[in-house]
Amino acid sequence: MIESLLTKFSDRFISKWLILVFDVFIVLFTYPVAVFIKNNFDILLMQHTSFGIEVALIIGLTYLLSFLFNDSYKGVIRQTGLRDAFLIFKASTFGFAALLLITYLLDSFKFIQVDISRNTLVLHYLLTLLSLLAVRFMIKSAYLNFKKSTNGLRRIRVLIFGSGAMGELTRQTLLKEVTKNYEVIAFLDDNPSKNGKLQDGIPVYKPELALKKEFIQSKRIHQLIIAVQNLSLERRKQLIEVGMELGLKVKVVPPAKSWIQGALTSKQIKNVRIEDLLEREPITLDSTNVNKELNGKVILITGAAGSIGSEILRQVIHYKPKKLIALDQAESALYDLSYEIKTTVEKLGVQIEYIVADITNEQRMNLLFSKYKPQIVFHAAAYKHVPLMEDHPYEAVRVNVFGTKLLADLSVEYAAHKFVMVSTDKAVNPTNVMGATKRIAEMYVQSLSQCSSCATLFVTTRFGNVLGSNGSVIPLFKKQIEAGGPITITHPEITRYFMTIPEACNLVLEAGAMGNGGEIFVFDMGESVKIVDLAKKMIKLSGLTLGKDIEIVFTGLRPGEKLYEELLADKENNLPTHHPKIMKAKNANVDFEMLTYQLKNLEEKLQSGDDFSLVGAIKQIVQEYKSNNSVYSKLDK
């Protein structure tokens, strides 16, 4: 009967006027209790204390007016929070202060004869405040427990790392959740002064003591939530790794600035992503130099709808260029980008032209440079997928080589100040068509930098795999895990460097600011990552068990694929720059006339339509290009 009534009325809200009447009733009820306490719980003495209609009216009306003035009765009881508690405290305090004043005036001017002791009013105030708060929080707790029990929810036992304000806020947020039944077992904290203490009845442990197999199993812990906001990346990674090894689902509380309307909800506490384990301390760049380089300039970004190009654009708009030209041949992706950044663009007052065009169309590119006369060109357009370009060398040469050459030549012709090319670590000692074509593009850009009559400065940036970019290994693994597997990896020993998209684009902008022409800037990407280890971590993060829920299958190296990537070629020297994370590769000079002759030969082979003769011409230009596991390997003999 009770359960059916609760089910029927649990989702309805009590009228605020009914809450007001109930609050006044509590005020009137707690007054005789206060008198009883003041009289040392002696019932006989109560008979000599007047509590007539006058006293009830004075106390009831005073508190009623205070409740009305402070809106303490308008909150939804089942959602009572700190703000509601503050309003009740404020209203009760105002009522108490007003009663003190009223009793003083009555004693002084003898308007009416009432017996209201100020000592009793103090006790009454404390009882009223405690009762109003207790009733609300008891109703809230009962409602939440009822909703969780009727939903038949499994109890999720949680450890929260961080016992400060954020940890407590996270606990309160979990307790409010009605679609899941969370139970916070303990707080973990690196601060030794907090260890062994209780926070609202919940113990605080040293992480090293709690994050052990015996503790996790005995307490039946399911999740570890990292609530600390300013935690170092190294410490966060360490906690995530330990949590994963213990079989816990690890979650992270997002930065406060990303909370919806400034409030944290349980849905915002996200599962840890593999990107969080690969992330490094962010690069700190000199925005003054970048701002000087970009502010008030006309800037062209090719490949603007791609992973790198779109992030370059997002960052560039904050430097308020005079005009931005976003160029890409992918119309849908370009439209999506324009819609995504529309609000930011309007807020900053930046002019953007979205151009759908092919960078190899000479007439179209000429018209574009003639019309806009870009001062800075960020060239991110390229074909980048190794297996596809191994099958289609014609497209790799057409876009990566001659598309870059056309844009570089037009930059010289129209006196662009700087041309910044986005390259790849696959251009170093290339083993595939894609990497070799990017190396030729690097060489041509470098050769132009030696031209004394050219006003344009040519700069190249080179980095490895970008987390979350189109076609990268992480999105592929996610899809395979969602499909139930298997995860396919080409070789058990294959490794790759990784960086985040914002990191990569920071590097590009910094290169544009610091480059004086002819440099290849290389990012210090730390240690390379074994792809099979990456896959195993992603399986754990998904809550699956390798060999039981999902398998890893090795398929063999694809045509042109390396076991490991390099950032510097054999003949290059690693030179430092003013930034500790950025190096400069000092290449051997490229002969412009010789390269121009070789490119003419490459263009002839392109027109012939013969892939083998085309790849052979590529190998003549890039002497270090040796095909790996490819049909073109025979050309190396």
C-alpha cells in the first residue's frame, strides 16, 4: 500500500504554499519544545509558562513573513541542496532577529503583556533551523533511496580520489543520481594529513593502501573516480593505470569550466579515454609571437575541413586575422565545420570565406590567390592513408607533390609572407608512396627557400600520428571493440609516436611564428607507443577481458608499412630552438634546378598512367625511399 502510494506520488511536486504552512507548523511546534528544554525537561514548570494565542501569533507571523521575504519555501524538497539550506538558514536567522527586536520593544513600551524569554528564543531558533533542514534532507534521502530501490538498480561501489571540495561535490552529485545506485566507500587523498580521517562519515585513505587487490576485492569496489582538477598528468596516468590493472572502471570529473550551466551532473563524469593515457603536459607557446604573426593578416588554410586543418582554423580565429580562407574539396565536412564554429566566429568578428576547391586545379587556385592575396598559407591538404596511396600512387603524386608545388609557386608569385607546410614522420626514410610524396613536397618547399629573389618564407612542420584524426588507429580500435572484435594489428612489435590534435596545431602555429625559411621543425614526441599495448589498454578501458571477451589478431604488415617511424632522416642534424619541445632538422641543401628537372620527369610519368614507372621516378628523386612489403620492392633491386 505504502509502496503504491509512493510510486503514484513520487514524481509530483508539493505546492510551495503547503511547504510554507508546514514550515510555520514546525516553528510553532518547536517553541513549546524549546520551553520544555529551558525548564530542564520539568513538566510541572511548563504549567507556569504562558503559550497563548498572542505568543503563537507573534512567533508564527514573524517567521511566516521571514519565509515569504527570503523565498525559503519555494525549493523542491527532494532536490534540496546547499543553496536551499542557505535560504532556510537566512530565513530562520531573520525571523529570530526580528523576534528579539519585537520582544525588546514589547518589554520597553508595554504594548501587550506576553511572556517570551530571550533564552527560549535562542533555543527555539536552533531547534527550528535544525528541524527545517533535517526534514528536508530526510525527505530527499528517502526519495532517492525509494527511486533506486524501485528501479532495481545494482549498487555501484565507488572510490573517489580527492577528499577536498571537488571530492565532496562529486559524492553529492553521485548521491543525487536516481538512475544509478552509487555508494561511496572511501575517499583517497595524497595529502598525508587527511589520511585516516572521516569526511561526513566516509574514511579517507592513502591511495597506496586502498588501491590494492585485497582491498578492492574485500570492499567489492567497481569504480575509481578522479575528482581532483589540478592533478598533474603524470599522477593522473599513474592512477588510471593502477585502476585499470585492478579491473576498475576509471572515470574523471571534467574541468569546472565545461560544466553545464556551472553545475556538475553524474552524466558529465566521463569514462577515461585512451587519449588520456597518451596525453602529455601541454606545450606552452609564446602567444605574443604567434599573435604578431597572425593578427590582422589574410590567411589561407588548405585542407581546412580535415583533422589538422580544422584545428589550425579553430586556433587561428582567436588571433583575429583580417580574413580567413578555409579551403577544402570535402563540401560536407567544410559545411559541418562552418556550422560548428559559427558562434565563435561571430563573437570574435572574424571574416571567413569557405571555399570548395581542388588544390591541383591551377586555374581555380590562380583565381583564388589573385582575389584574396593571402599573406600566410597553412598547407594541410594531402592524401595521407598509406595502404590506399600504395594502391593509387597517381593520386598521391598529383595531390601531395603537384598540389603542394602549385600552392608554393603561387605563394611566391603573389608574394605571400610565409608558407607553412604540414608534413609527417612518414616522410623520413620513406618505405611507402605516401611518405615519399610528402618528402618530395618537403624538398620542393626547401628548394624554394634558397631563392634569393623570393619574398616568401617556406617552413615545414613534421610530426607523427595524431590522436583522434580521421583514419587513425584509435577510432578503428573503438569500432572493432564495439563490434565485438577482433582487434586487428599488423605486427606485434609495431610502434608509433602519438600527439594530440591541439599539440600538432600549436606546433604549426609556432613554426609559422619562429620560422625564417628553409627549416623543418620537429616536435619532441616523447617515447613511441607499442600498438599492441595500446589495444590492450583500450580493451581494459572498455571493461572487457582479452582472450575471454575479445581477441587480438595479427594480420601482417601492410604494403609500405614500417615497424617504427622516425622523426629525423640519417643526413639530418637535430638542432635546438628557443622552445625545449621543438627541434629543428638541418637538411642537406636541395638543388632547385635539379629538382625541377626531376619533377618534369615525374609529371611525364604521371601522364603515362604507369604506376611502376611513376614510382620509379619517385625513387630517383628520394634516394632513401626503399619500399617495404610492397609490389614496388622490385624497383629497389
